[in-house]
Amino acid sequence: MAVKIVPKKDVLLREYVKRSVRREAMLLQKLDHPNIVRMYEVMETENSYYLVLEFAETGEFIKYLSEKYVR
């Protein structure tokens, strides 16, 4: 498992972050596909949101794309 931590101060300062976090959580809860990381749970503390996700061994997708296609 992996945990994505989103500090609330970032969410409060930037409206687009707030929309993105909410949208990501809602979409991941609905998706069930072997090629898409699963989200197991969303937790909230006073300072942060925690998204508990399936661990992707290959790492971050953006890093994979930049290594493969950007030279």
C-alpha cells in the first residue's frame, strides 16, 4: 500500500488543488481495473488528507513518461 498525503494548507490556498483532490478521490473510489491503482480509503486529520492507495511498483507515472518520451 501507499499513502498520498495532501496538506490542508495547500488545499485551502489553491482552489484547483481542492477540486483536484476531491475529483481524484471520487474517481478512484469508482474505478476497478487491473491497470489502474486502487484507492482503499480516504482519511482526514486536522492538517492533512490521506489517500490510501494500492502500491505501484514501477513508481510515478509522470516520471515513467518523462524517461520514456522526453530525451
